[in-house]
Amino acid sequence: MSEANNSGEPDWDTPLALTLTPAAIIQAIFGMAHTVHTGWESCVDPDLTVSELNALDEQTDNHCRLVEQEYVEDQTPEVTWHDWTVELKIGEIHVVGHWQVQVNATASDWEWCAGEAERAFSGACLLLGRRVRKGLVIEEPTESRPAARTRH
């Protein structure tokens, strides 16, 4: 230890180095995703994007984003899917988790997917030195039937 750094505490801006692999990120952050993958480029289609939230590292090209997309698949064009994608780009590698439900799924299915994607996004943002804070969103009523009544 040098005499200049003998103050008892390391400087808060001291760079730290870790060995972090896509497998470790997938295991620790995207463990509850329906599908996960890596890539050299983004799988997000801007034409399908419903909403997007970004966290950027000003020093590098690293970023994390939470994207909601809606799409239909060729095999089942009558079914529309809603997808929450968390994309973490570190260096040249994209590590991605997806949570999907059909657009007509139950509110609890939507809430679970949204919550898991938000938790993953919050965890991934920490790798960029960013903290995520929750906010309130007002939803307009949808034309769905009320929940079935049961006796308890």
C-alpha cells in the first residue's frame, strides 16, 4: 500500500475489476425469465416496441434496457403476445431475458411477468452503477369481465 493511500479507506472512484460471464448474469439476474439468450446484436424490433426504459453508462457503450413489445407469430397469427425484454449490453455481448404472456392473459399473469422483468432490470442496472426506483402508473379500464365471485 502506498503512503498516499494509507488513509484507511480506498477512494470511492477506484476502478474495480470482476470476471463476469453471460452464464453468471443469466443465473443471477434472469433466472425467472421464460427464455434467455446472448447475441452480438439486439433482438429488439423497434417496430414492435410498446415502451422502453434505458440505463446508460456514460463512460462506455454499455447499457441496460427494459423493452415491452407486442407481436404475433407466423404459426398462430390469431394470438398476440406481450413480451417484456431486459437487454444488458456489456462490451460487445448482449445478454437478454424475455417474459411473455398472451395479451388476453389474466391480470395476475401480466403482473407476475412485469414484476419479474422489473426486478431483473433493477438488478442489471446495478452492474452499470444505476439504481432503479419504482413509480406509479395509472391504467385505463379495459373491457374485461369482472373476476368470478366465490364464497369463503
